Amino acid sequence: MTSMTFGQKKFIPTAPEKGSFPLDHGGQCRKLMLFYMRCLRENADDNSACRQESKAYLQCRMDHDLMAREDFAKLGYSESEKKDADQSS
């Protein structure tokens, strides 16, 4: 018996916009990932409260060639966030 029915379009998969990236098998960014996950847990999964942790995790991935280098503005992080973080440190 065939799985396709008449009139059904054939599914054609497309690659992700940014491509795929390797998993962190060596655990190089595991500590930062755990900080981010803990922050999410403490803030009821509100990722806007954990933007600095997620940015640090993405920076680690870029530093260890686990993802392509990308400008943080293209990833949704603004310059004003950077200035706010610098002032709070």
C-alpha cells in the first residue's frame, strides 16, 4: 500500500537558514550552557531575563568554532544591551 494519497504534495525538506552546527561533544561550552539553563529555570523560562547568559554561551560557541562567527546585532542583541552590561560590571 502506498503512503501517498492523491492530491497530496510531496514533502521536500530544505536546509536551515543558518545551516547546521556541530554539537559540543567536548563540553567546551557546557558550563555556560548550564548557567543559561539555570537562569531559565529561576526565571520561569523567561529568556529575556537571561540574555547575558545566552550571549555568553553563543560567544563561547563562536570562539570554539562550534558555530559560524556572526555579529550579535544579527542574532538579536543590540548595542544598548552591551552598554548596559558594561555599566553594571
